[in-house]
Amino acid sequence: MDKITVALWAANLARPLNGIDAWAAAVEAQVAEAAAVGARIFVMPEYVSEHWLCFAPAGLGITQEVAWMAEQGEAALARIEPLAARFDIAILAGTMPVAHENGRDYLNRAWLILPDGRRIAYDKVVLTPSEKNPDGWSLVPGDRIRVVEWEGLRFTSLVCLDVEMPALAHRLAPLDLDLILVPSMTALRSGFRRVFDCAKARAVELQTIVCAVGAIDVPERLRARGESNVSGAGAFTPCEAALGFDGVAAAIGPLSETADAGPLLIARDLPVGMARAQRRGNAEVWPGPWNADHLTIEESKTT
């Protein structure tokens, strides 16, 4: 595959829902639109499950929300999983909490659903302070990177803060990745800039295509306690003359509110083949996968 079109849904989490069926219908409408214009991959934001909190029980406390969302997760996945085969499109179904195998904790998991029937999990490996807060959602991090091969592509997912970590990018450098998908959720414009600017940086340093998408706004119950989501969507390429110089293939946002279901960014004909050629020797100055382990650190201290 030399080019791929990716659809990035910056979902409006403030739009009222009355149950999982309504959420699944909204997802189906977006998937159908993406498939109709030739998208091969459809990506939803991190914690797309937060949208379900608009129909959560009234007495549900903040420390109970993760467990409740995890309970809804299997039903939600069962509703949208058939869409991948029906529309012949890969679906990265945002993220949602799932129960850890230890029976106590929860993970922030991105589910990739492929038209061939595979369901592949990626667990966020770098958690924010609020995700680790025992008085809040209290999650635990994942411990592995999963590389997927599909239709001639090699790709992986990094969830939000994961993409900000150069040490993680260093581990990805030798993997010859064609594409990185980044579902995110950011409360402020500063968070949006961190995630999206780092996604652009990863495209440069890994000579690959990086697509990021985040949620916009929050359900009313979260707004009442002062929470917010500010985001958008973007597709980034290496900053090379052959790829258009500036490294931005498509972008929208940041947005703190939006209408209807939220914008669907269609990043058309992303040049994965040309980026692959750049990565394998045609880049202007890129030295290939590189690390600084051989360098000596010297410090000059005042006396």
C-alpha cells in the first residue's frame, strides 16, 4: 500500500445520548461516512467511553465511573465490532477502561477492530496524574507495545501522553512503522498542543505518518464539576520536500465545543509508501534509527 485515507472523528461528548444503542448508532453513521469516501481506517478519541456518562446512574461517584464504563464496554464493542467487516474498514474504537486480569485494577485500553475479524488491544503505558489518582479513576499502566501488520502496513497505537515520551519513540525507531494512531483526550489548549506537536515531532524523528484525534467538550455531569475537553484532529508527515515541506497533511482544532456529532477529518491519500522510501534511505538528512547511548555526559559545576 502506497497511500491510505484515514478518518479521524473528533467526537462531541456533550451531545446527549440515552444509551449504548444511541452511541453505537452515532458511531455507525460516522463509519459509514468514512467508508463512503474511501477511508481504510477510522479512529475515535481516547476515553470515547466518557460519552456514556451522560446516561450513567445519577448516584454514580467519580471513583465508580471506571468500573461502570468497563461494564458497558463489552456491550459497546459487540455493537460496533460488525461494522469493520460490513464497511470493510479498520476501526480504532477510541479507548475505554477494561478490567485488569488481576481482578482489582483497570487499564485504559484502545481496541483495534480489523475487517478480518481480529480484535487487538493496546493499553496506555504512560498515565497522567489524574488517571493514577486513587480518589479519581485510579488506573494502572500497560506494559507492552503491539505492532500490527495489515494490508501491507506496519502500525501501532500510542494513547495521548504516550506520544509525548521520547524514550518510547526511541523504542519504536527500529520497528519500521508506516503509521502511528494516537487517540487522545486533553482538557486544555496546552494539552492539545503537547499531544499534537509531539505527534508531529514523532513523524519527523521516525520518518512515518502519525494521526492524532481527541474528544471535544464533555457530558453535562462532568461540566458540572468543572471538567472540559479541548481538541481536534491532525495527520502529520515527515518534514521532507517530497512530502510537502511542512509536515501537516490535514488538521482541525483546537476546539472546546462543536455542533452535532463533532467533525470528521478525512486525511486523504496519506503517503505511507513515500514515507517508507524516505525512511529507507531517501530522506534529506535523517540518519536512520539513532540513539545517544554512546555519548558521554559532562557537567561543569560552579565552585
